[in-house]
Amino acid sequence: MEDWKDGVDPELFNADLRPQDDVVLVGDIEAINPRGGKLTLKKGSFFKVRMLGGILFCRPKGGGKHDEIAVLPADFRNVQFLQLKVVPME
């Protein structure tokens, strides 16, 4: 089995719902709904995230703490930080 940390942004482990902790999914993820059951998070979805106890909690934009979905380490490589780039005006 390949190392699950390959391709994972190390900054993900410091995520705590800060403004810079917005992410986009680059692949579908089978996640755990804390209220019970599993659900599939679709590629291209946007979330705010926080790391707690080695599990990544994804909060939909505009959602509260009761809307968080848990993502296990094996799927961390499918999570990518949004990076806004400044384009110089000429």
C-alpha cells in the first residue's frame, strides 16, 4: 500500500476554519456523516476545513458545526487549498 501522506499538503494539518482554510475537492471522497452513515463528496465541491484528532472536518460554505462531514486520512490527497493569485495589471 502506498503511503497515504504522498501528495498531501502539510498545511492541511494546521487547518482550523481560518479564512485561508478554504478547500476544493480534486476527487470524489467517501466521507462519514457524524450523524450516521456515509456520503460521497463530489469533485469540485468547496468547503471550510479544520483538523481535529487526525480527522479532517469539512464544513459546507454557510454551514455550521452541525453540518460538518468527517474525512479520513486516506482521502486527504483529494483535498486542495484554494489559492487566490494576484494578477498584476498593466
